[in-house]
Amino acid sequence: MDKEQTVFERDYPVRRLLVLVSDAWTPIIFHCLSDGKKRFSELQRQLPDISKKMLTQVLRRLEHDGLVHRTVYEVVPPKTEYSLTEYGEKIHEPIAMLCQWARSNQAVIDAIYEKRKSTD
């Protein structure tokens, strides 16, 4: 196998991308932010299963990585909005394709989850 086809090497672009988006919440947060700016509370409402602590951690990491932009408004009560950066929008492109596929293939996903339930 030549160097370009070695998927598992640390610096292989596909592996690096998958590491960036492989946790449970990152792709979902990208998808939530894909239609524009959101306040923290809006993201919490869209993602009822995520804890406040976890949402904060993921948003901070994405902001640190340059994928999410955080805007803090000096108002009372405090207002903070999150949006995708240019790089975040680029990484969202393949996530959007996966989301579209999932909507079009819900029966496939349902079957996989049913099979998982029967073995758990």
C-alpha cells in the first residue's frame, strides 16, 4: 500500500477530519449552527440530551479550533451567540451530506438500531 492510501497514519487528512468531528456532539452542533447564529439557550433547546457542561466544553473546543465563532454582547442580561466560521462551514459540508442521507434512509438507520437493541 503506498503512502497516499495508508488511511491510519496520524497525518492522513481523512483520519484528521474524522478525529475533529468524531465525538457524539460535534456534528450535531455543526448542523444546528448551519442555519445561522444561535444563542446558547437555543442550542440547549435543540439538543435536550446534552448537559450544559458538555455543550460548553464542545463549544469552547470548537471555538479554540477556529470552527465556531463566539460573540459576546455587553448587555444585561448577558447575550452570547455562536456561529460557524469559514472553516466550520467547510467542515459542515460533508456533515450536511450525511444528514441528508440519514433523512433519506431512515429505514436503514431504524433497522440498524433495532438490531442493536436485540443484542443489548
